[in-house]
Amino acid sequence: MIWKSLLAAAAVSVLAPSAAEAATATVSAVKPEGVAEALKNLGYTAELAKDANGDPLINTEIGGWQAALLFYECNEKTHDGCQSLQFVANFTPEKKFTAEDAVRFNRNTRFASVSLGKDDAVMMTWDMVTGKGIDFEVFSNSVDMFRSAMDTLGAEVFK
């Protein structure tokens, strides 16, 4: 019985990456499934899909906010080999959010870009070049910063 428990524990440790292994892994837009897995390892949802052009897309929920990760610089024919990501969050504000508010937010929030659309919609984007891979910790920090920016913007557009 003890041997079965030890063998089962050994099998789990071989198959499942440890926190240390996940922390040393790289994340790259080249491997959309790896980006989705990295989000899941951070405790977020990640549903891999395709956009209207056939490029990878990940629908996610980060910190209670709905967002999407768009993949850019992909091969036009095969839709693989992507080099960068764009985090996107759309907000339908309950409070007035003006062009001046967007300029102020952009000035005060590094890496984020906010724009206004039809019907007072507010869109925040956050770009990240991954190339062949960035450190998992760098990816994690970027996701945390994006979540924080969504929190800040959410406080400004909702009652």
C-alpha cells in the first residue's frame, strides 16, 4: 500500500510541473496553447479560439474583468508563428468618460492605451512583444499590471 502511494506521488510529480518549473518556463505568442496554460497557472480562465482572420485568440477573465488576448505578427497564410500579444478589455461606462479622461488615463498608466468608441464604449489595450519567449515571471507581472489598469479604469467608468 505504501509503495502504491509513493508510485502515485512520483507519477504526479513527474507529470505536473512544479511551481519552480512553471516560474522558469517561457511564454510566447508563437505557442498560443502555452499562453493559455500560463494564464491558467496564474489562476485565470483561458479559452483558446480563433479571430475573424483565423489568428489565435484567447478569451479570459482576469481579476473579475472580461478580456481577450489577440495575437499579432502571425504568418498570414498559416496563422502561426505569432510574435506579440495584445490584451483587450471593453467597457460600457455607467459614468461619463470623456476624451480628456482617456488622455489623462493614458498619461498616467504606462503600457495601457484607452480609446473611445461608438456609444461611449471605452476600450483598453495593452501590447506585449514575446518573440520566441519571455520569462514566466515577466508575463505574470504584465498580467498583474493589466489587471490593475482594468481595476483603475473600471473605477472610473462604473458607479
